[in-house]
Amino acid sequence: MTNEQWNTTLYRQMFTEQEQFRDWLLAQPPEEILNHAYEYVMREDILLSLEHNDLTDAQAAALLASPAPLADVYKELDYVESSHMEEVWSCVVDRANIVLDAQLDRAKTLIDDFCTYDYASHADFSDLSRVNIAYTTVGDEDIPLQVHVDLEGYKIERELDGKPLDVRQYGSLQELIENELEGMDFQELVAVDEKDIQLSLARAEYQENVECKLAIEQAIACYYDGSRLDSAAAREVVEKFGAERVLYVLAGTLQQNEWDGRFSQDNKAWAKTAKADPLFAHRRDFSVQSHPGLVDVFLTQVRREAEKPPRASIRERLKQAQEKAEKKTSVQAATKKKEPER
């Protein structure tokens, strides 16, 4: 036989074998058919490869010696490690990235169109996790409200006075697009309940008190040399937080520890009349934990600082010096006019 005849004979035998396998498979229950689906496809690929390639006479004769050459080749193929699944996975990833890129482009277009229409400026996509889409101030106190989109985390986040207000989270970028980005409205984005405003103010006030408490403890630890507490401790904290807040925190501290004899009677009496947080649980969070004796000294220093007249700013002092110089010049000029001529 010629080489073509050897290969044709082999192909026909394998084709007949595949037809028999197919007839058997179709007679099986659906579950069994699914179990052999991969085998059927691979056997079809073996036949396809034989259509487009030729074996040598010896190779074709060797395979024809088997009663089931197609099954033999499939078993050999099943043992061979190949990159087939890696290629399949690569296609899956590539397709997912194509769709995701299209969604991201759509989201960017919607956001940019919104910013261009409402603000006459393009959106900033330098940080995809924080794309600002709205800003305003709310309430009588003009509290800043910022709204931004997280295109990586699929959410809309709003911040009131720099603190998280609320988050609208979605499971995918497509959900974010459909529920938020399509048909965005500025008034809806910045709508805030008065209750939220008051809650934000209370949160900010609470956090400021906690930070003030920590600053007091740090200043006492820094400026106490083992025998005395430098008055710079009080000045430093007062300059940062203001005397009113520092005294507020210290008043709450003494009110919780009025039983402690290490606080002076004068400071205890003052604390009873001073304003403090009415909620004991909150007040405890910013109660100064330094040594009571040092807290007492610190409080005395702060009270002295608070009693001092406010220091004029540099601009005010320059203005006062200029007014004083002008007044002096005017007095000198008036005196000179009154002198008799010689």
C-alpha cells in the first residue's frame, strides 16, 4: 500500500471506532453522557489531526495492529500534561478583562459627562478608588460634604466634615453603573438629613476631645522632669486646641475623680461649676489618665493661661506701633507750632 492508503485505512478505522463510541454514548443517561463529554471531544480532535497530518507507513501499520487505535491514542493523550487548560483559562481572563475595560470606560464617560455638564470641568481619574463627583456645604455651620466614587471597590462614599457619612456598596462595576452612575443628579448626591449633620458634629466634637486628652497626656509626659512640670506644657496644648476645649476635657476629668485627694480643693470647686459632657460614658473616653497630681498642676497652668488677655496678632501689633508713632509725630508737630518765634 502507498502511504496515502495506509493513512486513509487508519483514518477509516478510527472514524468507525468513533461512530461506535458515539452510538453507545447516546444510549446512556444524561449524567453518563456528561461524564464522557470531554473524552468525546478529545477523540474528535484526534480524528481532526489525522485529517491534516500523515504518519509514516510503519507508524500507521503499528496503530492498525490495535483493535481500538483511537481509544489507545486517547489514553496516551490523557496521560500527557499539556497547556490546554492554561490556554482555556487565558481566554477566560482575556475576555473578562475586555468586558471590565469596557465597563470602566463606560463608567468614566458617565462621570466625565456629569462633571462637564454640572461643573464645566473634566473629572479627575488619577485615583480610581476616589473620583470626586460632588462637593457642597450643608447646615447653618456650612459643614463640607464631599461625594466620591470608588471604581475599584464599586461604591459611592460620602464624607461630612472629613468624616465618613455613608457608603452605598455594590457587587460589581456594572451594578454601580446601573444604580448610581447612569442618571446622576447633584441634588440627590448631596441630600443630607439634619440628623446626619448633628451626628457628624457630635462625632467631630467627640474626636477632638479625645485628641485633646491624648495631647495633654503627651505634654505632661514630655514636660515633667521628675520634680516640676514646665508651664510650656499648658501653653503648647492650649495653642493647639484652645483654652475652652482643654478646660472642658480637664473639667470632665475632675468631675469623674472628685473623690481623689490629689486634686486641689480650688480646682475641684472650679470643676463643679465648669461645663462638661453630660454623658458619663463619653466623658470617660477623654478623661486624662496622667498622674492626678500632675493633672492638677497642669489644670492650674491652663487656668492661668486662660485668664491672660488674648495676645494681639503680629498684624495688630504692627498696626498699634504705627498708630503710636503717628500719634507721637502729631503731638510733636502741635508742640512745635505753639513755641514762640525767636
